[in-house]
Amino acid sequence: NLKPGERVALMLRNCREWAMFDLAAQGLGLVTVPIYTNDRPENIGYILQDAGVRLLLLEGDEQWQNLQQIRHQLAGLNRILTIEPVDPMG
């Protein structure tokens, strides 16, 4: 349910999923916001809020755990997707 011009973010190392997601987003008219995988959680939260990101794709459990520190800043996100399985309760 994303509309052209809305923002989606990637928090991945260089990989084929990064390229596929970016190309798919561009094809749908979405704006891709890249995020460093090893950035501080506070910076990640600021970027997500400031850019108005609606969807975030991340690598796996390590990034998922870092996001738990800034849960209050993730209210604008509609969805978080991961490439690798994560333990949402962990």
C-alpha cells in the first residue's frame, strides 16, 4: 500500500537483495533511503523519522536487536522486513 514518492529504507550490507529491493522500489516510484548497518540506533531513529520512512528492510537479528533500543521512534513505520529470521521476543 505504498504510493509513489513514499520512502523505504535499506539497512543491509552490499548484497543482491539490496540491489533487487532498490530496483523494485524505483520501479514503483518509491524513494530509497540507505542506512549504515553499523550506525548508532539514535541516528537510525532520527533518519527514519526525518525521512518519513514507511518500510524498512534489514539484514537480521543484530540490526533487529539494535532497533529495540529506539522502538518509540519507529511509530511511523508500517512494516519492518528482514532477510534472515529474527526472534521478535529476543
